[in-house]
Amino acid sequence: MKVEAKGIKYSVSSKSKSKTYTYTKSQKLFQRALKVIPCGIPGHFSPAPFVPPTMYPFYAERSKGSHFWDIDGNEFIDYMCAYGPIVLGYNHPQVEKAAQEQNSKGNCMTAPGKIMVDLAEYLTDTIAMADWAFFAKNGGDVTNLAVMIARAATGRKKIVMIKGGYHGVAPWMQGYGHYGVIEEDVANIITIDWNNVKQFEEVIAANPGAIAGFIATPYHHPTFADSEFPADGYWQRIRELCTQHGIVLIIDDVRCGFRLDIRGSAEYFGFKPDLACYCKAIANGHPISALVGVDALKTVAAKVFYTGSYWYQAAPMAAALATLKELRRINAPVLLNKIGKKLFEGMKKICASYGYELKITGAYSMPFVRITNDPSNMLHQEWCAECTARGAYFTSHHNWFVCAAVSDKDIQKTWNIVDDVCKLLKKKYGDKY
Amino acid sequence: MDYEFIKSRLHLYAVLQNIEDLVQYDDVAKNLIKDWNIIVKFSVRKAGSVYLIFENGKCTVRELSPKKPDVILFFTSPAHLNKMFDGKANPIPLKGITKLGFLTKKFPKLTERLEYYLKPDEQKLKDKNYVTINTVMTLNTALYALKELLLFDPIGEHAAKKVKGSMVMMNVNKGPAAYIEQKGNTFEVHKGYAQQPLAVLEFTSIKIANDFLNGKMDAFSAIASGAVATKGHIEWLDAVSPVLDRVALYLS
């Protein structure tokens, strides 16, 4: 997917003078939270990566479509989509109706609902490589299961992954040096650079008959850095090597899933993995993840004992089925990338008119967006914070997400905010950047 | 690298450099050294050496000295130096026997003063001036220790791979500052403000800095509440955060 596009038209309102938000209630609630919750808001929702955090809302009150409102009553056009799960827009009527109907019939029960089979059939019909499906809750549940299956299938220990790749929070995924991770947790993890087939070949040669699996995202989308697509022929060569050496090829499609290709992101890049992991967009915000696999691994998958108290909840499965049907009906990946292309190419032109280069990498449906003029990133961080405090929710450390509910009105408002903030920064810094 | 080695490197290169600031900010120490014109070398077998250069009422601590030392204090091993810092061993004076008076009477008064500032307690922390000096020293110690840990500590070595080309500054708003930058295969630490820092950890006040650096404040909470500001390449701050936490494993 090329990021350069022609024919994008944009306009900004000359009357636009967006006001900045305040977050009194968010800050007050956060002080209460600090007393009873470690670091107030733990994990990827922690405000710590925001620069500065005081220009961001900490707590949401409600959401609808492409917007959410914080507890101070500030309204945001949401370009993080809950860090990916929201793909159709918040509170999508068909999805919510399906979830509520199933919930009223039964959700967490002593046996799985019929819906689990319906969903597995629909998911395997949707994702090109999938012959079977296994459901859990979070992305990390299924990336971990994928690695267990790879080890069980091959009788080998080692897993190859990409430096900077994110697959969840289990110790082996986080890497040595992170709090609570010991050397033994990563003793069988080998990391190599993205897009580097030669390194993979070297690792295979150095560990003959020892590598169980190779796990990577369809394209590289690390935090704090530009996204990178695979080089021509990269995945095809990786596939060849995995097949040749009996290595299970695992795709972590948790973030990209249904945002590049409805049939799975591997189809988009023209290869067939052995296992593929899904979460985020699969149920438009309802808690469910899925591991899908090829027939050859079904018997081994059946032998790996892996479960959780809430993994059989029927309502999220109903939500997932409704979401997948809607994603297919609207051909979501095409639509999301069309919306994203219009939005981001317009933003690029606005920034350029002030002398700022807005670099957009990755898919338009979930790009990493960055103003490049300042090597320290401080200008970019300030730009994101000022836009957020005016109602366009941008983060500086993570890729953004576009949902299908983003309207032309949202795009126009976002452009106006971007224009206001660029003007502000230009006035503040002149030609420094 | 083993624990004693790393600990001795921290003592040599992260703790002793505080004498520079001690004689600058503490009137008692300043008065003690005002007439000193002497170079003292700490030499630790299999760990390294450092020169304390006293002249013109100032002290500079360097790995290399423009002149030969007047006094050499030798330590037979990293553990020997560490024991001295715990008050359980004495150095071997290899040179400067004629300056025994200096070594046994004058110099210990200075190191006692250093210890006074490096070991805070609730009573001492009621004194604003003490808090300021302790903060300056703790901040500098943190960055000099960070350098050693990035080079030799197992978790530090791992983090070092993630901070290629980095430059991280820690400062108190309108107050003391120091920064560390990666250069070639090593790191350099500088006291004062960087001209164009690439990553910044800024404390809003001396008190906040003191609480944060002495482990009395959770980093995430401090950042989220705005008491501590981070900006620039905050991924580098993330990478070195677990390493900074390890300073206490060696020096507490």
C-alpha cells in the first residue's frame, strides 16, 4: 500500500479557532485511583507515554460511533479506537443487538453456546488459511497458545521473533530486562531484525532441528517507531524456509486483522501461515480472541490444554459473528483504508503548508503518524497533545486506528484542528523546525 | 561481570565524583579543601582507577590526570574497595607516605562529609539546603551509575542495545541537570544542561526529584500526574528505567 497519493483534496475553515480542553475530573479521579490501583492506570492505557499526560483525558464516560467523551464532558474524535478493537465504530447497532440478545439467553454458562460453532464456521469461512478456530479472550492468550502448539507439534523449544515486535505481555513476549522477566523466561527466544531473511537463515543454520516456530506481525508496527512493510518476496522466502525446516509459521494478526484484508493479512501479502492470531477488531470491542490454524495442526491443537474461566462466554461470540458479517458486508479493509487515505493525505498537506513533514507509514487503516522535523520528537509530541486537547485524539508513541464510523464531518473537523495546531506551533517556534 | 566488580565500579565512578559537588555546595567541605593542592589516585586491581584533583579550592574527578598523583590508594580487589566503603577495610597507600597526616586526618573529614550527604534520613531531609545537595548528588550518582550498569550489569547490557544513539537528560526545573549520551561503544556523562537533549526527564521541584530518585515515588504515577515530565525519545527512558532501579541493588 503506497502512502503517497494524488488527488487528495482538503480544506480548512478560516473561522476555526478550536479551544483547548481541561481535565479537572480526570485528574481528580486519577488521584483516587493512585491510592487503590498500582500506578493509577496500569498497562497500555497508562497515561505515562503521553507527552504531557496532563493534556490527555484519563477516563472515558461514554462513546458512540467515532467519538468518545471523557468524564469532564470533552468530546474526542477517536483515532486510537481503544487501541484497535473498535473497527466499526462504538456501539454499533447490529453488534450490540447480537450481544444483548445472546446475553439475555445466556452468556457464561456451564457449557458453550451453539454460537461458538456458528462463529468458528464463519471465521474459518472468512479467513483464507483457517481450517479450525479456537477462542480465548486476549491477543496474548492466542499468541501464547500458538507457540505452545508449535512446540507440541515439532518437539522443539526455540521460537524466533522480530526485535521490537509485540505479541502480548507473557514473560517470553516481553523480553529480558523488563520488570519480572528472568533470563530463563527468554532462554528459548531468538530475536532477529524485521525484513532480514539472511538473519533467519543464519539462525536456522545455528540451531539445526531446534526451532519450533517463527512468529511475526504481517508488517512491522513497533511502538515509538515508523511502521515497515515487508520487502518484496520477504514472506514468500520465510514461508519457504519454514516449510523446508519444519518450522511452524505463526502470524500475529491481532492488530492488523481485518484492517488490511478481510481474508486475513497473510492473504494481503500473498502467503499462507500455519497459525494466525486474531483479537482486537474481531468483535468491535467485545472480549474475545481467536487462534486459527491449518488442518495439519488441528490434532496437536486439540492436545494442548489451554482454557480460561470466561473463554466460553457466548455474548462476545455473538458480537464477533455480527462484527465479522458486517465487516464482510462493507468490505471493511477497503473502506477503512479509503477513509484513512483521505484523512491522512489531507493532514499531510496541511502540515506541509506550515513547513512540517507529516510522515505516514503502515496501512492507512492503522498508520504510524509522525512529524519528522524535530529529531527529538518533542515537536511531534506537542503537536499530538495540542490536537488531542482540541478534540482529535492523537498519540505520539503508537500507531493510530481508523474505524468505519469516521465521517467526512469528522475528517473536516480533524483538518481544522490540525491547521489550528500547526498555526500555533509555527507562531511559537517560527522557523526553528 | 560479578557483583563486587560492578559495585566497585559504581563506587569509583558514580560515588566519588560527588566530591566535585560536595566541595562546591557544602561550606564545610569547601572550607576543608580550600588550601589543598594535591592529586589522590584510587586504584583498584581489575576494576579501574580514578583521580581526585584538588586545586584552587575545587575538586575535579577524572579517569585520567594531567599530572602524576601525590597519593595512590591501592585496593587489591574490587571487594577490597567495597569493604572500605562499608568502613570495614583500609586502602594500601602505595605513594604519599609522607602525606600520612593528610590521609589520616584531613581526607577522612571530607569523606565523612560526603557520607553525610549520601545517607539521608528524615531529620536531615527537613533541611532545605541538605535536600538540594542530596538531590544534586543523587541525580549525578544515578547517571554515572547508569553508565556503569549499561556497560557491565546483565540487565543493563541488554538495555544498552535499545538505546543506540541516545542522549538522555535528567534535570530539575530551573535547577541542577546532568545527561548521559551513547558514544561509540560506551556512554559519556556530563553535568549540566544538554544543548539539544533528545530525551528529557524533568522534575518539577527539588523535593519531587528527591522523592523520585530516592525511590519514594512511583515513576508512572509521578509522570501521569505531571510531577515528573518526560519528553522526546521516551522509549529510551523506558529502556533505562529498570537499570536505574538496579543502582540500589549495588549501593543501598
